[in-house]
Amino acid sequence: MPRFHCDLPLAPGHVVALPDAVARHAVGVLRLRAGEAVILFNGDGAEYHGVLESVGGKGATARLLERREPARESPLQVRLAQGISSGERMDYTLQKAVELGVAAIQPLTMRRTVVRLSEEKAIKRRAHWQGVVHAACEQCGRNVPPAVAEIREFVAWQRGLGGEDGTLKLLLDPEAELGLHDLPPPTSPVLLLAGPEGGFDPSEHKLARAAGFRGLRLGPRVLRTETAALAALAAMQAVWGDFR
């Protein structure tokens, strides 16, 4: 059944006008017609089942019939701090991280980051990434889209982590000695730090260690930036989370 993220109040018994972009996708791309079933969600944790009531031109309305709260959020709360990668690599990482249950995403500019964004472009890129997250939630069934935080510079970001003493902080490092099986199941949220295409600069690695990050090794092979965090998330879900 088609699912759409709609940033507006939703409740059973209401008829809602779909946002323009949603209506264009539903009518122009998916070719849905009046009377067809749809699911809407707005991030409140629920999904609203209904039917398209009117379809005309570029607009559409839906009558909401039922509110459901399926349990699809991971019990493992992992925030991903990801060094920005270029083009579709970053989109891919965010899309698959959402499918793997990530709770929030913090894009970071680091010393070896290839992509350098002006303030205006950074705002647009963040909005684009949030759209990628919403689309991934539509596909995978999640009803609580992870927030994509404002792009931060790594050094300034790590200086603000002083109040996170209860968080398990893990730094992806192919030369680390610890693997997931060497760590006990976390009883607190996890903060996963992944580098950009060029990896961590030694000074960043040192700062992360000083901020309480523990190195995590995912095996004998070096993984690409768009692969590393996803492999870690999948492994965490298998060992600690809901891949059981």
C-alpha cells in the first residue's frame, strides 16, 4: 500500500489535502485514483490508513479512516555522526541507515571532507537529505523519521559532547582492536562516528578518543565511507538489536 510522509495534522475521520509534492507523486507518478487505499504519517509515531477521496489536476485529498501504531522502531538507539561524502554516496548512506533503524543523523565536515558547501548550499543539502530520509521511511515502514541535524564542523561538534557521559561512543577504525563481540550490550544510546571519503585525520582521531570514543573494528577489510556505517548498523542490529 502506498505510504506518504505528510507534515500536517492527521486524525481518523478527517479529510486532508495532500501537500503538493505528495499529490504530484501519488497522482502523477504512481497514477493513483480516487478510492485507492493510502497510508499517511507525519512523525507522531502512528500511521493513518485511508483512501484517496478526490483527484484532480495536480491536487488530491484523502479521507483518513484508522490510526495504527505498529512497532517498527528499533529498541537500539543509534545516532550516526557521518563525515559528509560526495553526491549519491551520502544519499545512499542516509537512505540505508534509515532502513537499518538509525535514530538520528549528524552530518559532519571534517579535514578530509571532499565536499565543501557554502552556507546557502548547506541549508539546501540538509533539506535534500531530510527528503531522502522521508522517502526511505515511506519505503521501509517507519513512522518516526530520523532528524538530519544542521551540518557541523567536526572540532566544534565534538567539543559540545561533554554532556553525553552515559552514551556509548564508537569510532569506526579498521585498526582498532575491539569488535562488537568484545563489547557488552549497551544499556544507553549509542553514538556512532564514521569518517568521510579520506578517512579521519590523525588530529581528529585523537580528539575523538579524548572525547570518549572507543575504536570499533568491523573485520579485516577496509570499508568505504558509504559502506562502513551501514555495516556497523547492520551488525549492531544483529548482535544487540531487533535482527533476531
